[in-house]
Amino acid sequence: MVVANDAVTGRSVQRSFTVHGTEPDAQARRRELVARFGVHRRSYCAAATWTVAELLERFLAAAHDWQPATRSSHASVARFLATDTIGASGVTALSPATLEARLGAWRAAGASDATVFARWSVLHSALSWATRLELLRVHPFAGMRTPRRPEPRKHLLPAEIATLLRTTQAAVDAAHTRLATHPHSQRALQALFIAEQNQLLVRLAADTGARRGELAVLRARDLDGRILTIERNLSLEVLGPTKTKRTRRLTIGATTAAMITTHLDTWHRRLNPGDVDDDWLFAPDPTRHTHTRADTLSHRFHRVRTAAGLPHAALHRFRHSVATALVEDGKILKAQARLGHRDPATTLRHYAHATPLDDLDIADAIDHRLNQATA
């Protein structure tokens, strides 16, 4: 009789029993054994016959609460995995050993730690999804150690941020000088507007640690005194909620708040009352009829970093600078709240390298004990 199903493949496991006695005795014993051990033959895992490529296809087609950028990156990684050797493997044939072999092959082919980790992450997520829906009985990689993570995220140094701020201020001063020389030039007026926008971009990014897509869709109404509300985000230029689907409120610096207010008021006075169309903070032109694309902010910052002589600076590195500074001060919960992470574990996972050392007393005690032993 069938007494179980294989935990991974779902194939039936059978046992034979011998009963001494009459046929009624055997039938009675059979009913007793079925009640105790019997398993339906059709009780198997649906994914037992799938290949990894088929699993990934179903995983991507399922309903997930993903941002457009997340869906796009997952789909890109899944396309690679589907065409890789592992894509033709049966799901039930996977094991930590088979995956370790592929991880080694990818590294040997020149894949970076970040790339290898991304491939592992998507495959692991797909298997977790199948296990959660009971399409698989057991996760093939359960208990397996996570592959080597990418290096800690790099932040901008205070001196680099200061250089970027000075560069944007110099651009604003130059734009004012040009406008004074050509007071009726629309090009000079637009150049001043963009210069001030770039200055606000660097200042806000360094102050808030907000994501590029969050900065792109800030509105004037989001600022109340020094309290800034972040509730929108651009993901692949699609306007939606923040990455974590949560609204966060944070206090910004008095100087940053004053710069925003002055910028908005000055340009409101420069235009005719009917010209101001909306209140997007970052906009292509002073009418603010639409928000700036996230990619446009990156292009603008690229020009700023070039002018500052910092070719390795990136807009997202301001986020890491804010997090690193707070974690170095031991303010992990403050860092989590300001960056909008779902929980402190996310903050620690990315910025544990910045946590302050607090074992000086232990080191001194060990040092004292060693000195006594060798006296």
C-alpha cells in the first residue's frame, strides 16, 4: 500500500504487510493500516515535472506587489536563467550542490558578486513562491548559505558633498550674472531655473536620502514648514506609491527648507499669474505643468558631478551617505525611518559595516588580564 509521498518529487512510497489468518482478517487489517498510514496516490506536488525555466515563467506571470523596476529586473534575470544550463534542469533535481556548481561557473565566466547574488535571489524567490503555494513540498535550497553579497554600498564623503554643493552654487551665481547681462533672454532665464533646480537636487538628496524617483515627484504642498512628506515614487517613469507602499514624514534642515521656499516664491513672482500650471518641485520649466523624469535628474546630476570633478559620484550615493552617517552615530532606527526601509533588519543588512564599535571596555579587560598573566 502507499504510505507516503516523496517530500520533493511527490512519487509514492509503498510498503508491504503480511497478515496471517483468514481473508476477513486480512481485510480488517488492511482497513486499519489504511486509516493509519494510507496516502492518496494523487497527492503529489504540481511542480514535480517543471523545469527551472517553466517555474520562472509561472513565477513572473503570478500576481506580485512589485514596483515596475523590480518586475523589469526580475524578468531580465529570469531570461538569463531560462537560457542558462540550470534552466533546463528539473525543479526536483535541484540541490545545494547543483546550485553551487552554477554559482562557481558564473563567477568563472566573469560575473560579479552583485550579478551572481541577483541570479541566486530571483531563483530562490521563485522556489519560495512555489513552496509557499505548495506547488513544491520542500524548498530545494533550504538551509543553504546565501552566496557572497556585493561589497557594502559606497557613500559620498562629506568633502565630496561639500564640493558638489559649492559647484551648484557657482552655477547659480554664473546664471544670475548671465541673466543680468541679458535680462530679456529666455535662454538665460531657463538656465537660471535649471541651475537652481540642480542646487535643490543636491541639497535635498544630501539632506533626506530620498530615492531618485521620490525626489522627481515631490510637490510644493509636500513641504509644511520643515516637515517633508514623501508618498510618491517613479519606477521606470511610472508614477505610484513609494517602494515600500508607505508614506513617510521627515524633518529637513532649516537651510534646505528655506532654499525650497525661496526658489518657489521667486519663480512664482517672475511669471504671470496664469502661467503657473502646477506645483511640482522639480519640473522641466518654471510653469511646473509636469514633474521631471527620474532619468532627467540623473542626467542633470551627471553634468554637476563632471563640473565638480567627481566622476564616480552618483545620485543614489547620497542615500548611502545619509544612512552611513546615522548608523555610525548608532541611530539605526532613525536611519530606517529616514530611508523608508520596512524594518531595521534591512538597514543593518546594508549598513552593518558602519555600526560603531562599543567593545572598548572588553578590549581593555582582556588587555589587563594578559598583562597580569605576563607580569
